Amino acid sequence: MTSPRRVVVVGADAAGMSAAHQALRTAARRGEALAITALESSDHTSYSACGIPYWMAGDVGSGDDLVARTADQHRDAGIDLRLGTTVVAADLAGRTVTTSAGEVLGYDDLVVATGAPAVVPDWALRADGTSYDGVGVVKTLDDGAAWVRSFTRVGPGAHVVVVGAGYIGVEVAEAALEQGFGVTVLTRTRGMGMLEDEMSDLVNTGLVDAGVELVLGAEVTGLELDGDRVTGVHWEGGSREADLVVVAVGVRPATDFLAGSGLEMADNGALRPDPHGRVADHVWAAGDCCEVRRRIDDQWVFRPLGTHAAKHGRALGDSLGGGDLSFDGMVDTSITRFSACGVHLEIARTGLSRADAETAGFDPVALVTEGTTAAGYMPEAEPIAIWVMADRTTRRLLGVQVVGGHGAGKRIDTAAAVLWAEGSVDDLAWMDLSYAPPFSTTWEVLQIAARRVAERL
Amino acid sequence: MTSPRRVVVVGADAAGMSAAHQALRTAARRGEALAITALESSDHTSYSACGIPYWMAGDVGSGDDLVARTADQHRDAGIDLRLGTTVVAADLAGRTVTTSAGEVLGYDDLVVATGAPAVVPDWALRADGTSYDGVGVVKTLDDGAAWVRSFTRVGPGAHVVVVGAGYIGVEVAEAALEQGFGVTVLTRTRGMGMLEDEMSDLVNTGLVDAGVELVLGAEVTGLELDGDRVTGVHWEGGSREADLVVVAVGVRPATDFLAGSGLEMADNGALRPDPHGRVADHVWAAGDCCEVRRRIDDQWVFRPLGTHAAKHGRALGDSLGGGDLSFDGMVDTSITRFSACGVHLEIARTGLSRADAETAGFDPVALVTEGTTAAGYMPEAEPIAIWVMADRTTRRLLGVQVVGGHGAGKRIDTAAAVLWAEGSVDDLAWMDLSYAPPFSTTWEVLQIAARRVAERL
């Protein structure tokens, strides 16, 4: 009798634990038992990092609400879960990992699901590498708890500076406004860099309408401090008093422990697993520590999103367990909202940017179309703007972006489905989408937008 | 110099006028002028019949709000529009139509866009063919105006009986509840017959929760009258006092004037135009007087919906004008909502029913999946139920139905896009749909529903 295959999972959040559970299920169907050990450096497993801004906003009552599966639930499924355990080295030839406590664990299969911690710029850090009081990132449940405490401490009327105007920056701005704070958003470049200029302008306008002080092109140079506590932020050309400073300038894959392993990595350290999650013999990876394959132009891109982590983790787990599910890439879909002080904007994108399309050799034609989310005579009707881009030669749909009121955002899924199928802008314009007055105009606005581009090809 | 082509359009609502304007535009691009005469039996053009229930509900202030293009706007575009003009006969060989006033008009091209008036059962009619007082259908702007007057006359607390529980029946029930009336809905069979039983049950429950008296299997046998005014309704096994009786039992194509013309017609009189709108040499048709081609099983079906009318009308107009736009069928998508008295249900379907699928020779596997419209911890999360059906052999997606809270309904468009592309249930399960906590669970519920079916094939 052989002993069960030893699987070591490094990182016990969405991708890792999704993989672990799926591997157990698939292997069990084949009559195989797996001995899975999951090593997690924090004290938390399987939580929704995406929900933290809404916890900060007061929409979610407690950090516990964000936990999808507790440590006990993982252990009940037979996983040997070890919290507070950081892996510092891996020997892929010898098939071992070493923890910060010096323990060496052997494995038959290694799953790397270490995620991507938030980047903290030097100006936010003390000499010992910790953040100043009142300064921090929004990434872990501990971060969330710290912000909820800080929000209570400073009280309504305090001023929050958010550094970064990507998804997290915008969501935190919403949270801070909802809590009654003054809000400044600083961004090094422009707002919502994942949108085309004309669409990000709409978001900028919404932020300002809601009372946000938005400073574009602001390179932060340092903090104003009272002892260890932040009291202000300086940037080239300006400054602002601040009770709290939220840093939301991106994340970076946690793959330092694999340095020198010979695994292919992107410049930022991201791994590049195949559709089954394999990065090398007996080594697998999924989630925010990886890049994902964008189907439209067949490029690797870094998109640390929960939806990719969950899908890739599941495919990895199934393959590890002996199945053949695969994660066949993505089309670069994402969504958020900005909803505060009477402004409600749903913000979504899918496909390529104009720059991506030109790099890939397409001949892109793009237009913004304005319309309404419902028949104009209905009280539900809210403005929506849709950017549609297609290739002049092949008429292939290349990208769609949406900014608008209630019901605008999820329209992106329809465009994503067309991109997934490599459909044309004519498919989008003429396909059979639903119509009733509370839900759309007779020609759905997404189809009007597609038709206008189709007419210009 | 030749005189311009004479085009006679019979019916000046969505399909006909969409066709007329597009024909003018396309012909003008080719340097051709058209002499278009549009004959409309009513006094109204190009209005949203779909909006009438919301006018009755008080969501829309005036019937004028429902008019997309006025008679003057059509005339300004150069169309010779004649209101109050009914066509009673057509001579396709001689290329003439005859009006009820006895006028004979010659044409080079004839466009039939006569729509589909509401069916009125015998029990609702006086001997002279008019309806009793307090009894009527919901189809034209005049119907809408009459109901708005009747609602004012009877006042809050009155009782409205709605006969029929299809889209219009459910929408009128919403309107009547919103106006403070007691509401009974009678249906000969079950509620929302376009849904599978398990989905229509959810709608039935919502109607009852909102205070509707819902009677399934009720075959109306007659009215109770006080003089010419209705005071009650009888059906086999029951009766109910009623101040108003709304009849919403379907519509029938207005093609009697083409009887004996030799054109192919469905049993109900519907025409069957090709993708360019042609039904015969120099004869075109679009809109509610036509059946439409369902791509999935290549069947003609009668789906008198504004979205098909607008698309087919545009393709017809372009083809008539010398272009080549085509309406390449539909996938049987439709949507409505029931929103009253604290209940909000969005109701949508696309693709085949189980019965359709079996008739077409598929081997359907279907499941209902329950989930939430947003991450469970968000205040936006509302219940949603999704029915997904796929073919066991080919894994092709065959149909999806949705009943749920805010944001549920428009999810149908994503499924419709997959059906349009003849995608599989695996495509739906694994494609890159948007995720953020206010908009969906990490695995979008539509994808969970697809995955569950995929696992059972």
C-alpha cells in the first residue's frame, strides 16, 4: 500500500483553498486520497479582500462576514491547515519547502498561491519598515480592522487622503465619504487608468460631484508628521492636511521565496501557469501571484482579481486531483462602482484598450455613445456612456467600457461573452438582447453603441 | 428621368417607420429618392406600447411621453403619412392597395407592418363588437388613455380583475397594485407560461406575496353586468366582483387584408419574411404581424416584441433602400418585472423551453440554482433563481431563465450572447464575467448555475 500523495499549498486564500478542496473532490472520485497541508502566513483564510472597502464604508457589519470559509471548515474537510506559517524557501529539485521557523516539509506536489501584498512606497514607511500611524494599505482583514478602528478614532469631519485612483482608490473614496469624511484622491497619472481617457473623465467628474478633491498628476513626495502620526501629505506642487492616508498604489506577487528556482516569472515576479495551473513538474500556481492569459491578443497580463483566482484555483485543483478542467484565460473584464453623496456610477471594462489593440496589430475604431439604462420615459432611466472598439479589417469586437447609473455595470458581461466567442461588433449590435421599458431602450444602448461603430468600419 | 420608386407602408408604428426611415437613408446614400406613403389606421405613430402599463401605474406622466416620433417628425423626413387610413385589400399582382375609404394606391414596393391587435374574447364583447364599460385590452395609446381615465373614475380601493398572466397581465397587476387597487389575476393555465413550471411558481409566489389573488386554471365564462358596465367576472368554479376587467390574453397578426394573396402565413395569420424582410417580389413585412426565426432550433415562432420589430424593420428598410443589412433571427429572449407592494421580481428568459428542446431532438439536462445578485455580505444582495438547460451530447447551452431581485433580469443578456454564438454550457460557466461585491458573488451566480449543469452532463 502506497502512502497518499503529499500536497503542500502555500497560501490559504481564494486560489489555494479553492484548489485544495477541488483536488480532494476530484481525487476522491478517482479513489485517491490526498494528504494536503496548507501553510498560511496570516491568521486568516478564504476571505473576500474585495469586500474590505464596503466594511470600511459601514455596508458590512464585521470582518467575519467577509470570511467565506473558516480555518475549522478547511480542517473539517481534512486539510492540515497551519496558520501563521510563512514559507521562506523552496527546493524544487529536492521537493521541499522551508518555513520561517526552520521547518522543512517534503511534498509530492507544490501549489503556490501566495497572492500579492500591497505595495507600500518608501515615503509611507518608518526606518524599521512599518507604516506611520494613520497610514496604511487596504489588502488584508487586519488592514480592514485597522481602518475601521481608525475611522472611529478620527470621527466624522476628519480628512482622508487616498493615494491612488484605481479600483481600490475609488472604492475607499466611497467608503470615506459614506463615513462623513472629507476626501482627497491623489493619483500620479490620471484617474482609473484601466479606462480610456474619455471614460475615466466621467469617473473623475463623478468623484468631484460627490465632493472629492481630485488631484491628477500628483507625485507624493512625503508625509507631514506629528511624532509617529501622519498630519499631512506633500506632493510636487501641493499639500493637504490629513488625519488618515490610505495607500492604494497596487500589489506585487509574493514570490520572493522562489527566487533562483528557475521558474519563468514576469518582471514583477508573477508566475505564468498553464490552463491547468502547472508551472513546472509537480509545481502548480494560481491566483494573485500569477499573470493570466488574455485570449484576445494572447498576452500575459497581471490582473490580480478574485474571479480569476477562483476559476484558476478550481481548474488547478481538478487537474492536480487527476481531472482535466482548465482555465482558458480571460478577456480582461473588471467592474466597480463609485456610490456616495448622491452620485452613483457603475464602472466596467472588458477587452483591450486602444493601446493594447494597436500593439497587437489591430486597426481599432472606437466611439463613445451616450444613452439611458431604461426607456427614457421611465423613472429608472439613468445616463450611461459606452465605449466600443472594433477592428476595421475583421469587424471583430475588441473592447467595451461602461460608465453609468444603476444597471449600467453588469452590461459589460454581455460584451465579455461576445469577446469570449471572438464575435464581431455586428454580433453585438444585432444579437437578441432583452428589452422592456424598466430595463433598456428598445434598441439596448449597448447595441446602439455597437451599431454606431459598425457603421464606421 | 424616371419617377421615384413608390413605397407604400401599411402600419406606422415601430417596424414600419423604422423601415421607412432606414430605406430613405440607405437609398439617399445610393443617390436614389423614394416616394414613401405610410398608411396608419389609428391616430398615432411610433409609440411604445410596452410603456402603457407603466403609464397606468403612474410611472409615466403622459401618453405623449411614450411617443418616440410624432406624425410631424415623420412628415418632416419626407414621408407622406396618412393617419386614420385603414387598408382593407391588396392586389399583389396589380401592385395596389385599397383603403376603407375606397381609395386605390399603386406601389412599386409594399411594406406590411400592421402589427397585432389584442385578442378580445367573445365574453368581453357586446353584440355590436364593442367592449362593455370597464372592460378592455392594453395595446394602443387609446387603450392606455382609457385605462388612466377608468383608474381615476373608480378610485383607490376598487377591484381590478386581470385576465391573463403573461407579460402584460403581470405588468398590469403591478400597475393596479401601485394605484392602490385590489387585484385578482385569472389565468386559464398557469402563470407566466413562457417560463418553466419551477420558475413560474416563483412569480406566482411573488404575486401572492404582493397581495394579488391569483387563480390558476380559471376559464372565464362570462361577466356580471349592471347595464353596460361590468360588476364582476365568472369563471368555472368561481367568481369575483370587479370594477374593472383588463383582458390580456394575447394578440393576433393584422393580416386579414392579405387573405387569398397567396403569401405564406402561419396558422394565426403571421407572415414569414426572410432576413431582409421580403415575403414576395416587391412585398416586405416586419414587426408584430410576422413570425421570427429562432436560431437555436431553426423554427418560426410568434414573438410580437418591440426589439424584434425595430431590428427587422431596420434591416428591411436598408434592404429596400438597396443595402444588405439583415435580421438574422433571434434566440427567444424576453424580460419583464413585477414590482409592487414590497415585492420586486425581475423575470427573464432566453433560448428554448424543455418542451422546445425535446421537440427539436436535443437531450436536455436542466437545473434550477439559487444564489444572490451580489456578495452575500452586501446590502445589495437579493435572491435570484436561475434555470439552465444544456444538451447532454453536445454540451450546447439551450436555454436560461431568471427570476430574482434588482439586477437579476439583465443577466439574461449574457446567456443570450452565448446562445447567439452557439456556445456551450462550459463557455457560460468559465467565461470572464465581471465580479465586484456590489454586483455578484465571486463566481457569478449565472456561472455557478451553468457549472452545476455542466457537472451533470
